[in-house]
Amino acid sequence: MKWEKNGTHHVAKGEEGYFEINESRAGGRRRFWAKYQSYKTGKMFRMRPCDTLREMKVACEDNYYWEG
């Protein structure tokens, strides 16, 4: 999987599913939120937010569902 950027939206797509990271600035605090979505089974989950994009990407890449 490889990260692709579109503004503040980051997506990494694989054969089984994809990870998506979005940025939020609610309450004046910058946070990054991620979710995983499976193409075949419809499995979806959200991950705990992180303070930095790098932290969120590492959390996704260390996840069981990360392909590659």
C-alpha cells in the first residue's frame, strides 16, 4: 500500500481494502483520524486519533490489515 495525498485527505489502497486519514481542527486543536474499509467483506473500523500525521500513518502501517 502507498499513501496518496489530496489536500488534507490521505488514502492508502490495497487489494483487500483501504486506509483513509482525515484532518480535523475542531476546538483549535489539530488531530488526525483514520478508518479502514474492506472492499469484499464491508468490514470498517475507526482508529484512535493522533496529534500528528506521521503518528497516524505509522499506526495504520502497523495495523494487522495493512497490506505489504
